[in-house]
Amino acid sequence: MSPKAFTSYQSYALEQLARVRPITSKRMFGGLGVYADALFFALMDDDGLWFKVDDSNRADFEARGMSPFLPFGDGGPIMQYWRVPEDVLEDPAVLREWVDKAIAVARGARKGRARPTGTAPAPRKTPGRNTASKRPPRKRQ
């Protein structure tokens, strides 16, 4: 079975993105995930491109009248990805700025910056390690 071909929009958007930065894409949930430096910074469906957003770049999208990605329609969960204006996709200099900001957001999320204020990261478990062997030996009397 051959993989589904890209839509004309996806091909165009990937070409535009590749003009400003090396990227890779991966099929996911009926769309595409877009990566740069192994960071998931954008997603795409058949006719739209969304960049990762937080407080550092959300105003850029709001100022252009763009909206967040709603995978389940109105009333469903809102993802932290906002639609990229078409004219941004057509201007390599502006696109580079927007891509860089979205990658910075993805990098920050990877480092844990995206956690709600006042919460600590979950402790990591190391499978296969016996922590009991780290205790000092008991003294015999």
C-alpha cells in the first residue's frame, strides 16, 4: 500500500517552509506534523498550516485575525497551534521570522517551560535500576 500523496496545498506549504529552514514532515492523525531540529513546531491538514504558539508569539496571530486549531470543531479542546496567514507563507523573510518563533516555542515546551506556573515536573523513573542497592550497607553488631 503506497502512502497517501500530499495535497497540492501541503506540497506548496512544505516547499515554502523548506526555502527558509531545513524541515521534515511526518503523517499524523490525518494530517502532517512538521519538524525542524527534531522539534515539532507546526501541523498541517489538507488546506491549512498552523504554528506552535505561546504567550511569546500569540499576539502576532491575533493581530492578523487568525485563530487556534480546533481539531474537533467549536466547543472542543483548543490546541496551542494557530493558523498561519497565507501572505506570511508567501514572503520568505517574514516566514523565516514566524518559523523561528514557533521553533523557539517548541524548544521551550520541550524544556518544560509550557508547564502551568507552580507545578513541578513528574519524577522520572529509570526502568531496570534497583535503587535499593544504592543504600549504604548495614553495620553488624
